[in-house]
Amino acid sequence: MKNFSLPDWQKGTFYLPKGATDFCQLCEQKFGLLKQKHNCRVCGRVICAVCSAENLILYVPDDGEQDSDPHWAIIKVKGCPEVEPNLCLYQRVCGSCQAQLEDIQLEQVTQAVVEEEQQDIFSSIKQVYEKISATQSKVDTQLPKYQELIEGLEISAGSPKYLPQARSNMQMLAKAQADLSDHLTRLVVEVSSLKRLQPSTAAQLKLLKGLLRAKYEFYQENMFQFRDLRRRLEAMTPTEVLNEIQAIVDHQAINSAYISTKQLGLEALLLADKHQFPPRIAQVLATVEGVVMEELQISIQEHREDWEQHQLQVQEFVKRCLQGSSHRFVRPSRRLTKAHGTKYVSQFLTERSEIVVTQIHLQLCAKCVDKKFKKTKECLQAAQLQLVENQEKGQRSTTVGTESTAS
């Protein structure tokens, strides 16, 4: 075994044969029976075991191709594989070379983090932009329909007393009004989420500012038109008809709030169970669901509907939403989940829950008068504040953990 020569690829550029010196080229101690000679695989110097270690690992990543280029890393330093790869080889490196390689490795890790954050920013901007564009498309479709309904009533009616008061007509108006209100509220929430992003370059900041300006202009223009149409409806419609339309909108609004809260709570509970973290968010949402349910039951009774039948329909609807990921409120990134684990999922759940609860609250306030569903509105607002507080605590703990790791 001792007669085997070292392969050329394991020799440094300035490889020095062991017989060229009798002293360690770092500590200058003489070699002997108890102090054997070794070569640094990087610089090629002859060194002793005290001045070197097999801390350099050459490996092929387990998730890479078998014929891909090998990687290198200093073990026990950030950037090395967490688990020993199947294809790997440990090499001896002197203390001087190891210090330099550690600096290079840490610099590469830092650079990779910066590039990943920049990529994440653009990816986040793209995702939010796609959501906003989809909502804008719905507003562009729904607003002309609502306008057509209002103008149709104005043409067909010589005076308010001749307006059709059939419940189907009122339901049609109520649905159009509620849908448009939902889309505009969702647009506010989605545009506001752009402000949560933290640009790291001037180009990213300029892009975000341009998007915010364009989307707010779109919202203001369409919101002005929506309010004008509502004023025209109020001006030509008898009070009893307006009250009936508002009652339908109220009923749909509290029902929508209940369904959304119930689904979000179940998603939070499933994620907490899957990733093994405390179900605090699910508990907050369960409290909200209970309050919303109480006021929904009253509305169900007022509209003379069957509560048990309604519950079955809600459960079936939520079940279908949970079966398809595209209809879920909370969809953590698989890549970030794999990279950061439970902490990322927990923080993402808190952030998304706060956004959804804010949207539910804003939609309810936009559709209903202040005195309607007051308990639900107060409970949603309290939950929103609690979720923001939890989110800030999570961010502080992450910052502290990062600083501890760096020190």
C-alpha cells in the first residue's frame, strides 16, 4: 500500500516531494517516527499532522448528475454539505490554505444568498403582478356589467315607482355590486402587498414605485366610477328596494367571511400538523370563526334558510377548495420550505393569514354599514393586530438567530 504513488490530480501546482525536506514548512518542527510527513493537496507544501487536517472534501452533490463537475468545501464551515454525499473524498489541507479556502467559501455563500434574495424579490414582484393583473381583468369585466344594469333601469323606468322590484332583479344587482366591491377590495390588498417587498437595488425600487403608481391610478379611476354608479342607483331607487338589495349584500358578505375564515383556519391547522409547529394561528382563526358563525346564524334565520343544510354546503365547498392547491389561501414555496424548513412555513403562514384576514375585514366593511356585523368586524380587526404582532416576533427571532450564527 505504501508503494502506491499519489495521483497527479491530487498534487498542488507547486507540489513538493516529501523527500525534499526534513522539516515541516509551517511549524518548522523536524519530522521523525512520531511526526510523519504529509502534503497539502492545495499548495503542495510538506507539513505535519498538527499543521494540517483532512478538512477539504471533494464531492458530487447527491441531487446532481453523476457526471457533473465535482464540488469542494471545507467541512464544518457554512456552505459545506449538511449530510455527507455518497460520492466524496476527504483531502488533507494545511492551516494556511484552509483559512484562505474558508474565506472563499463564506464569500461564495454570501454571494449566493444575495443572488437568491434578488431572485426572490423579482419572483415575488412577478407573483404579485400576476395576481393584480387577474383582479384588474375581473374589474374590467364586472364594471361594465354593473353599469349596464344601472343604465337599463334608468331607461326602462320613467320614475322610481316603476322600477322592477322582483327579487331576482334585486339579487342580480346585489351580486353585481358585491362582486365588484370584492374585486376592488382585493385589488387594494394586493397592491398593498407590493409595499411589503424590500428592494435591494435602485432598479428594483424604481420598478416597484412604477407598479404602485400605475395600480393606484387604476384603482382610483374604477373606484370613482363604481361610486358614481351607486349614487345613480340610490337616486332612482325607492328606499325599500335599496334596503332589500343591501340585505342581500349583507347576507352574502357575512357568509363569504365565514367560509373564508373557516377555510383559512383549516389550512393553518393542517400546516401546523404537517410541519410540527404550535397551532397558534389556527387558534386565533378558530376564535374569529366562532364570532362570524354567530352572526351568520342570525342572518340565516332572518332569510329563513336551513342552518344545518347551509353548514353541509359550506363543508363541501371548503373540502373542494382544500383538495386543489390553486384554491388555497396559503401555498408555501417548496424550494424555500426545503431550504429553511419549519421556520419559513410558520412565518409564511402568519404573513398570509394576516393578509387574508385584512382582506376579509376590508370586504365586510366595504359592503356593509358600520353598525352591521359589528362583533365580526371587531374580532377580525383584533385578529389582524394579533397576527401582525406574531409576524414581528417571528422576524425579530430570525434576526437574533442570524446574528448569533454570525457571531
